[in-house]
Amino acid sequence: MDAREAARLLKGVRAAALAGDRLPASPRPEIAESWRRMMAGGVHPDRDARSRMLSAAETEERRQVSPLREILPVLREGLLPALDESLHIMVVADSDGRLLWREGHSSILRKADRLGFAVGADWDESVVGTNGVGTSLVTRRPVQVFSAEHFVSSHHDWTCAGAPVHDPRDGQLLGVVDVSGPLATMHPATLAWVSSVARLAERELRVRHLESLERLRTVAAPLLARLPGRAVAVDPHGWTAAVTGLAPADRVQLPKALGPGRLWIPQLGDCVAEPLPGGWLLRLTESTAAAAASRVVLDLSRPRSWSATVYGAAGSWSQELSPRHAELLFLLAESPRGRTAAELAQELFGDPGRTVTVRAELSRVRRRLAGVLSHRPYRFAEDVEVELIRPQDPAGLLPHSTAPAVVRARLGRGGPRGTPGRRPGDVVP
């Protein structure tokens, strides 16, 4: 099927979806989910809505503080040489969907200006509908949007491919790199190309992170060698640079508001924190004993910001969750008796054979939420009370997810099979 024929088919699919009629073909799952969000959120399918543009000063302020600034050379080197020939432009947006940088073919830049696709514009999905920038921010995955897959009709002459960029230090979503152009420029390999360049950019950030850890290690190692007792030097994100008297761990979960003085850290216990150039020295006190968790609050109520807060006798701490970990903990919270790896694979992917992926992800979750999860089957520990907070609107539950069990929950058909749905604030015994 050529591009024009595909565009005509997609326009028919979109029209049928908007009218509630039988679809002539099924849209891709990520597009169908985005359309549902747009209809639930009241985005007008034929009205080109735009939010206030950032001023030049506001844009420059965002540029200066954005970690994306560090990887612009990688993005330019990987994308710009081919953009003029392919009649595309490159756009880099922050995690709010604000376009901070835009480069490429001059004639396409002028066309983008007429669409409002300009530096300082808000390209969040809730503002302009399904698109390569905003939809990639919601799903946190690479997304290609072609012609009438865009929810708003004024975008139907465009094709775009966006890939998220994450901070390797803490997994935070930094923004999206997107390549867009006229409909006729669509190529099926564009998404793979953009995704590869985004991964190269993340690798550059990872290299810079390792270099900063090495600098911290150079400062901390002589200091630790002279200290009695147990201590660890970590960077501001909790990554370990040097350790003495302890089994080394890759990362320590630090509290959000960390300052000098005494504090409690789940993996270590009672510590005294002292600042170091580029990080912190954590000295364990003699009374150190990590207290067992007694309660967990799983908060899925805020879009793109999911967390697990663990409470114990010594205090509480929070862990931000990746999209996959949020899905897994939701499924376990809805299944107090637990789930096998095969059952979780069925609920996540519709394929019970994908147990290797499930086990690997749950291993990461268990390391970060020490003492909270059990296995054989996978479940929350018996002595841990779990509170699950959902969005008030069921359609807002993990909007990125295409997991069958999550989709059923969003549609009001309960949680995982055999488990009744729960309301916001429900407590799982």
C-alpha cells in the first residue's frame, strides 16, 4: 500500500472511530489508545488548538537547565546530515512537550511555522492531539504517527517519528527527539533511525555519568581509607562511587530532600550525611538496622508521575516508578494472592511465554523496594499493607499502557482476570 492509499484508509478509520461506527481496519494499539484519550479529554478533532508560546527568554531559560542541551551534538550528528535530502526537520522537546530546538530543511521549517510547530510551542498530546512528540511523552516509547493517525485533521499532511530520551542516572524522562516532514516523505525505517539516535544520546549521558563517578571516586577513596567503620560515597542520584566496610551496591535510594546530618536510608539504616565535591559521604552509625516495611502506598493517580511510598518503623521513603514497574506493581496490588511469571506475562503482553522479561523487571523492582515484594508466586509481602490510589477518571490509569489487564481496568472491566476492580484509595490486605 502506498502512502496516499494508506492515508485514505486511515482517514476512513478515524472518521468511523469518531462516529462510533464499525472500523474498516484496526488502528495500531498505541494510536487507538491515544484517540481514546483525546476523545475522553475533549480534544477537538477538527480544530487546531494552540497554547501560549514561550517567550524567547523563557525558552532560553529552559534550554540552559535541560540535560538535553548536553546531547545536542549527538542528535545533530545522527540526524541533520540526512534531513535536507529527505525533506524533514528535527525537533527536540522537553518533558512538558515544549519545543526547545528545531533544525532542518528551510522549506519544511516554514510549513511547520504555519502549523504552529515552532520553538516555544506546547506539543503536549492533550493540547494538539496524537503526535510524535506528545504521544511519545505519554507512552514513554518510540512512536510513529502517519497522516490521519494524527487526531487533529490539520496535521494529516504530516508524518512524524518521536523517541523519548531518558536520564540513565535515575530513569527520568528528559524529553523527546522527533523527525517530522510532509506526508510524501514517510519511510518505514524513520522510527528505527530516530530511536537509534535517541539511544546514542542516552549512551552519551551514561558516559558522562561514569566520568563524574570516577571524579567522585578520586576524591572519596583516600577519605574512606582513613575512616573507621562503614561508609559509602554516592553521587546526588545515589550511585555508588566508593565504599568501605560494606558489600558494594550499585545504587542507594536517597531521600528527595537530602542535606547534611543524620537520616535514615532503607538500604543502609541510620546514617550521617556529609557533602563531598560531586556527591555525599554516608557514614553508618553503630545502631544501624534497616527496619522492615509495614505499609506501601502505590500512587498511580498522577499522569507520568507514579510512585511507591514505603513506610516502616524508622520512617518513610518514596521511589518513582518507570512505566513498566508501575504496570507490574498495579497488577500485584490487584492480585493479593500473587501471580506467577507466566500469569503476569499474559496480563502484560497477552503472551504467557514472555516470562524472562517479567522476571528481569521484577528482579529490578525487588532490589529497589527491598523487603516489600515476595516471589513464588510474585506478590506483596504478607505483612505489608498496600494502598492503591487510582486516578478519579478510570481512563487516566497508566495511559501509556497497552497491557491487556490495564486496558480492561481503564474500560471499567475490573483488574486482572479473576480480580475485582478497586476504587481510589482501596487498601489491599
